[in-house]
Amino acid sequence: EKDFQEGLKGFEQDHVEYLAENIKSLHPQNESQNFRKKYLVALYQYKKGEFVEAIENLLEVVQYSKSNNDSLLLANSYHNLGNAYYRSNMRNLSKKYFREAVQMKKFLDVKDYARVYQALGSINLEEGIGKNDSLIYSSISSYEMVIKIYQKENMIADEALSTSLLAESYYQLNQHKKALTYINRAISLAQEVKDLKQINFAMITKASFLS
């Protein structure tokens, strides 16, 4: 269990080599540990961009978790299946598993719950642009909710990303003044924590507003 938790830490901190080393240190003694190792392997594959392989392993973990009432492992597998399908450009399946994860809120870390909701907001934004304003309003509700969580948890980089996406949502609804207000806030947040990725994303988004 300790090695499993160490592996998760590596995934959360984006330390791929650290994750790989902890996978090697696991020597499963029973079925439960074996599937925990399979879950970590799937996370490692996801980090390497091997989404098909990650999905295959996560689907096996889901079946095991359902059969053995392992709600914690199931909720997190749903979350990461949503991520893997999203990165594979399979939005319908991504949305399906993110929604499954949302239904298991009490088994998710509050930060992961926020990220699931943010991902659903992003899918709604993508699908709503130029087609369905109600989906964009739904994305706004998602971003507003997760921003409150990020503020409470002091997750400033995540808050910056959600604020940029919130700005984009308002821009797509032709509420340009609100969009500029939020994108300027996103830039300020990203600069506060010196997150170059979020600074660049927010600046590019603002440039698209002003073009």
C-alpha cells in the first residue's frame, strides 16, 4: 500500500521516472494489489502518451473494482478513463466516464473532483461553440464552481486555467467586457505563481480576443 501511494504521488507531481520506479518496487501478493499495480501502470502509460494501452488497463481495473466493491479505485479509474479518452479525442466516452466519476464524489479527492468538473466544462465549451449557447452556460457554471474549490485549496495555477476558460466562455457568448476582465485575472494569477504554461495560454487567449 505504501508503494502504491508513492506511485500515485509520482503521477500527481508529474514525475514519470519516480512513478516507474515505484511500479517496479511493487510485488503483488494478492489480486487486490495486482490490480493496484495495473492501475499505476495505466497512469504511467497515460503519462507516456500510450492512451490505448492505458485505457485497456483501466477498463480491466474498472471491472475488478465493480466486482469487489472497491469504490475508491473505481472512482479514480473513471476519472483517468475520462482523461485518457479525452486525450484520444473520443469526447463522448470521455464525458461518460467523467460523469461516472462525478457520481462518486465522496470517493474522490476534492482536487480531483474539481478537475473532473472542469473537464466536463471544457467538453461542453467545445461542443457548444457556434452551436449551443446552453452548453456554454453550463461550462460557465462548472468553471465558477471549480474556481471556488481552487481558491479554497490554494491551487493558483489550476485557478488560472479555469479563469482563462471562463473568459473564453464569456467571449463565445459575445460578453467581451467580462471576457477581458477574467482573462486579465487569469494572467495575473499565472504570473503570481510564475507558471509559464498558464501565462502563455492566458496571453494567447487574450490575443485571440483582441485580434
